[in-house]
Amino acid sequence: MRASMKEWLTDFTTFRLGGPCRELATVSDAKAAADLIRGWNAEGVPWRAMGGGSNLLVADDGIPDAVLRVVSEWPDCRMDGECLCASAGTALDALARFAADEGRSGLGFASGIPGTVGGGVCGNAGAFGTSLGDALDRVEVLTRAGEMKVLPREALAFGYRSSSLQAAGAVAVRAWFRTAAGDRAKLRTEREEILAARKAKHPDWRALPTAGRFFKNLPAAAGGGRRPAARIFLEQAGAKAMREGGAYVFGKHANIVIAGPGATARDVAKLAARMAAAVQEKFGLGLEPEVRFWGAV
């Protein structure tokens, strides 16, 4: 369904910030998404896509594009042979819960991650050293022309928090993940432990507006894994004491920015720039945002 013009994006990102877009349409199925894309293309309307808005900072002045929001009100997951198939609009946490309930291992790391399957695949979301790209078998996408294609994992050129879908501007509509049989009770326990670990150091995005980890972890040093930007660098650079307007750094995690009362997207962007500058000055290292910026923030 087509939405009204000048729809504000404030209510559709976990930062709960951002100005208007040209038009906003929320869909949960591929046909509706394809129809909208083809209609916008025919009218010459510039557009972009989003999922749950959990990794997004929208400018206070908004953007001139229409926005296709792919979100499902209810989880849409099923087993397809050895693969777990889920719609792009399904919440990542619902995907992890379904896998545990089905006794399928390989997706427990997604427990508690905000956002959707589609957005997670595009950005190669992950936690605890594992990413969605590690488990993906194939993905069904809509191209910029509104054509449906099924792409194997190898075609997505996954990197750390990235995939070729981002550059191509393709819209994921369904994904298949490789899973293995596991003990249902153990998988449910593992999921609860992951949720507890996240709760201990991450804010509840439903209560405190945030996009979670703001900067990507840094590349590995010789013989090790990626270096946590928060514990090793941001915390030592004094980020936890930083604030810009209504935006501040979460007390339990130096790589998480909270949009407090009265905060603007500009406050968040200024705070992030200040955090990165402090790490650059102290350690000579550049931080790369994991959060995507829409518009002139």
C-alpha cells in the first residue's frame, strides 16, 4: 500500500530520530515490494530500502527519497530440508528463537540482535565472532529494476558487516540458512545465556533509543581476532564521559550511543565524530561507523 507523502522516519528507527522522507511504504511480501519498486521506477521516484531501522541514523532534515520498509508483523520461518527459510521482514531474534525451538544449531548468535533478517543479511549482522553470512545458503532479492533473483551465498561477497547487496541496492525478501540438528534443550539454554549476556552490557533499545554498537571492531592484530573498539580503544580514550546535546555514551559500553531526551541526529553525529577523533588522537587509529547515515547528518 502506498503511504502518504512526507512521512516522518522518527518512529521507524531504533534511535527514534530523523526527519521526513518523500514517501514511506511498509510491506511484508515480495510481490508488494516488487509492485512498489516498479511503480516508483516508472514515475522516476528515487527510493531506498530499510528493515527494522536498528542500524540507521536519519538526518534531522530527512531525505528526498521514498522508503521501502520490509518488516513483518509476525515471524515467517519454516524448515526447507536442512535449511531454515525466513522472510526478510522476520525479526532476527525470532529467527534465533525458531531455530532453537526446532532443534537446529547455527543461528543462536542472533538471539537478541535487533533488526530484521533482510537488513541483517545485507549488513552481515553478527555477534560472538559469527555472522549471518557464515550460515547463509542463498537469498531471494529484488533488483533495483524490481526483478526477482535467487543468489547463492558466494554471490554476496560478504565482508565484516557488509555484503554486495548494499552497493547494488538490492532488496532481500527471503533467506535460507544452513543449520544442523542439535539438542533442543541445550540450544534453548544457550539462547537464554546469550540473551542474559547481552542484557548485562547492552541497553534495551525499546527503552533507550540507540543503534547498538556504533563503530565496527578494528581489524585483527597479528595472530588474533578483531579488536573490540569499545573496551580497548574508546574506553581508554575517555568516550564514556562524552556527551553532545541530548546524546551520550552508554555507561556500560563505550561503543554505544544513546539518544537521550531532546537529542537530535546531529547531536549523535557530533558525538560519534568526537569519539572517533579521540581514538585517532590517542592511538592513531581510524574508526569506521557500523551505523549507516541517511541524509546530511
